[in-house]
Amino acid sequence: MLEDDPGIRVVAEASDGAAAVEAAGKFHPQVAVMDFQMPGMNGAVATRQVLHASPRTAVLMLSMHSEPSCVRTCLDAGAKGYLLKNAMDLDLVHAVRQVAAGEIILDPALKALSGPAEASAGLTTRELEVLQLIVNGRSNKEIAAELRLSVNTVAVHRANIMQALGIHNTAELVVYAIREGLVSIA
């Protein structure tokens, strides 16, 4: 639908969070439209990485998730807008133009959620990356290899995550992370 608008040029499409980050670094789009739930990493983590790769890109989240924690996590990550997928086609085009112009867009159904937000449950971007991989069933050794960290560093991140969330075992951690929208299920 964006390609049908003569004022918008689609420069890339990505099937997962890592590809979105790579495309942002390559094309430096004015606006990136992303889903909260993507394979590999959730939209909030991808948003942080997109903005690191392309700081001038405005991220517009398009998601079926209306939970306050999902919305807040994405906005805290730097997204300039959050629309629910049931928004009409014209709303998306209008929202893309608005975030491109520097405005912040929030789906009208979510206005009640726009108060002060907690920053991703107090977790850093790296901790959110580690948490996503924990939820994906990766061991500390596998996480270390994927993120190019030492196993000890991953263990410290895991301990910090559990301490910050007040959780004492991996099963509780996975349930909490999914329920609160801190990660997506790949």
C-alpha cells in the first residue's frame, strides 16, 4: 500500500529484525515501518539497532500488540510512532508522512498509554538481546558465540536480568518476558 502512494518510495523490505537493521544501515531510510513481533528479535530491540545503524531514521511500529508494555517498550527504544495493524490503509500512509516530518504518532486506541513509561523493564539493549536469545532456547555458550561475547559476560547479563526483574529461574524469566512483551516468540 505504501508503494501505491506517489509521494513514498519503498527502498527495502526485510523479513526479520536482523535484515531490517542491515537494510537501515545500507539505505538509511527516512522512515522504517516495523512489526513488534519479528523472527529473531522483537521490534523494540530491532528499533534500537536500526537507530544505531541509521540515527536519522524515524521508526514507525505497526503491530497487532496493544499491550501497554509492548507500546512503552517500543517508544522507549526510540520508535516515533505505534499503530495497530487494524488501522486503515490511509492511516498508515498518513502516519509515515507524520513521522517523516518529525511528529510522534500513537494509534488513537492507545492514547491512554502515552504517560511516562518505564524503560524496557529497566534492561539495557544488550540485556534485551540476551533475553531474546534465552527465550529462543539458546545456552550461554550459544549466546556468547552469536553476540561475540565471552560466556562469563553472558552469565553476568543473565544474572543482571534476573536480578532487575526479581526472577530466580529461567522458566519464570521466559514466561515473564513473553507475558510483558519484552521479547517476541521466534
